[in-house]
Amino acid sequence: MNIDLLRTNKIVIVTDNAPSHNKVENLTRLMLVPDGIINGNKLMLLRLEPYIPMQKGAETCSSQECRRTWRSESKSS
């Protein structure tokens, strides 16, 4: 493997918005960078969008309700 390629790669940590994950970036920078485990310039933290059930309509209705709704919408189209 080309060592120059490895030096340019980013380290990506993906977290959700759980309260316990809010301090991941700070803890990582405080603990891993000073020890030389990772290079702080390569670290990138991505946070997932919050889960909002109200925006996920299909998850909140029963299958029979959804079928009725979809049928009535398709008939009116």
C-alpha cells in the first residue's frame, strides 16, 4: 500500500445525536491526539441528523391505515 496515500486519508467518526455522543470529538482530541494515536488535522466528526418520527409518516400508521390512504389517493389522481 502506498504510504503517501495513507497520510492524506481522513479519520471519520460518525455519531448520532445521543447525549452520550455529544462530547466524542472533544474527548477524541483530548485523549488520542496528545498520545500520537491520531493526527488532529485528519480527524473529522460527522453527526447524523436527529430522528423525528413526525417526518416519517409511514412508520406511524398501521398497514391497514396506510393501504386505505394510498388507495384513496390513487383513486383521486
